[in-house]
Amino acid sequence: MLGPKSLGQSNEGRIGRFAFHSTLFALWWSCGLSTAVPWDALCSARHAMEPMRHEFHTQGSFPAATLVAERLEVDLAARGVVCNATRRCKVIAKNAATVEVCLAVSPHMCDPRSEPQQRVGGVAPRCYRFNVPRLVGWARRAKSRHPYAYSTRDAGVLWENKPGRPSNGSRDFETLEALMRASKLYTEHSGTRPAACAFAASGHDLRCAGRGAQIDAHERVYRANGGQQFDNPLRTPVAKALHIDAALAGARTSHRINCLFGSKALPSASSEVCVLPMLWWKRAWGTEHSSSQPHLCCAPPIQSKYDLASLVRANASRARLAWFSPTLTGDAVLDKVLAGSGGNALALAISECDSVDVFGVGLFSARIEDPKVYTHFYDDSVRMSCDRGVPKHTTLATDRLQG
């Protein structure tokens, strides 16, 4: 099922007052090697869209839903990824609650985070329906409660459902709660909430758009994983660094989901809030971890441990840890999207801020009929296509690792 990322939008638009290793990975990352295009050629031929900012103060009425549908159809055509001015998407308000989006063509997907058949060129559905009141209600609920856990009691059901038990019993509980309570120093704010925040993802658009100053001008900047983590030493055959010029993607990060590298806190962690994602609550006690690599096929695996011992060491290194206690939508598909690191960062920003500007989100596509390809701004080049993969692709990926 396509989520917000998989719909192929690079909407750097405002989410108004409420929000709207396997071989398979090796096959995916090696597909399209012969059609990779340098960034300078791509950016000179294709320009990122100007930000689109809309605020809809709706009460769930049919005219309001119709207005949302009309504006979304115009925006999708202007973006030119899944439809354009001549091959338009159809966006229809089915009723006061439901907006249906039908793409110009059924897209071929090259997205490792999507459904299995859509990871290496499979066809995704053409039409999708969104329950607008459910999204609005979720955003309102998220804004009405504090998004962090300061104790096991604050975490509530999330904590009760966490698998396993600490090895040192009550002593480990006390250590964890001490770390949680300490996070109040940099996550609990008095007065009004931030008026405008930025969620800066790692999508391709940032490479061409030059939005760095615009991103940094926000009161807070939320990111996920290693994107624009300037002191991250990771290098891969696909990306020589996990950051680009600050003029393109910004230099500021106030909150980062998954900040550790190789289970250690980098110096930058002392100036950011290092947020443990919602998946931390689903890992068995003592096995909490996250991948520290951006490309699963093309670099030796690097895991960062987020178990209690690692967190104590990170705290001693001045990492400012915080535990995300999220508000879920109740929709299985949407909650799966929010469960990812980028989804966590966006959900946290929506919870804490009056409005959120979204940057660098969406899959790349050269034309309407071309595959929708998952590309980061820090990749050395852009893959223009993907295919279903054949055995030789695994060899190609292995050669890249050895070379």
C-alpha cells in the first residue's frame, strides 16, 4: 500500500493547523545502475517545486472537503511526478469524510519500504482513499497531550506491552526512569508552543531546491537518522557522506529520531534532542537497536544499540535523550507509515508545533509513466529506473561492496 512517501509527492507544503538483509534489498539497490544520472544534469533539467502552503479550517463539511480535493488536484498536477497538467490525477470528495485520489497511471514502484511486490518494479494500486476527519482528529489528539514519556507511568500501555523484563529487575527500572526524568530539562517547555517547525526528510528534492536557509529559519527542525548529521563518519559506495551543502538542506537540527552511530553519541548529539522512536517500546528489553546505515545492500551492516547500558553511556557523553510516547491514528496503514523513523519525526513535529513545513519527502520520477524511485539527497547519483531484478544483480551489489 502506498503511504505518504510512496505517493511520490515532494510537497514542501504546510500541514496547516492540523496534519494531513536480504537479497531483495540487494536486488533493489542495484537495479538501474546503468541509468544513474549525475545530480548536476538532473537539477539543470528538472527543478523542484516552490513550497505550496494551504491552510484549511474545516469542520468536516462537504464543501470544505471539496475545496481540499480541488486544491490537492492542482498541486499534484503542478508537481509533475504522478500526474501533470495534461495527464491529471482525479481528486474527488466522495463525501464530507472521504477524499479519493486516483493517479494518472498505475505506478511502478522501486521503494524498499513499500509492499514486497512494489520494491523492485511492481505495480501499485492507482486509487487511494483518505478519511479526512480521522486525520484531523488524530492531529488534534496529538497536539492535546505531551509527546514524551518521563516515567514508565507516562508511557502507560506502551510500557506494559514492551516484551521481556530487565535483567537487573527494579534497579534497571530505576536507572531508566532517572534518564527519563532528566529529559524534562530540554523537552518540557513553558509558554506557547512553537509557531512554525520544519520536518526535513532526506528526499531527492533538497538536492536541487536550495531550501537550506528556509529550513534553518524555523523555530525547530526535525530530522531522522543520519541526514545532515555533519559529524557522522559513515561512507558507502552509494553515498560518500550523509550530508550536503547547508545551503541546500540546512544545517540546523533541533530534534533527531535515532541519533546514535555505532551505539555511540556523536558530538552533535549534545546540541540536539535525541528521540528514541516508538519502535523502542516494541523491542524486547535489552535488544533495542536501530540500523545506522543509509543503504541496506551496499555497506557492511552497522547497528546502533539502544539498550539501557548504551543509553547510560550516551547520556554520559552528553546526549540529550528523550522517549517518544506517540499518539496513533487507529488506522493500521497510516500507523505503519508513522512507525518509520521519518514518520516518527513528522508525528513528533505535528505534536509539538502549531504548523509544520515538510521538506524533502517523496519518490523521484523522471516522467509520469516512469518508475517511482526511492532516492536520498546524499546519494552520489540518481537512479532513473528499476526492474524486477535477476540473479546477476546480487553479484553487482556484491561487487560494489568489495570495490
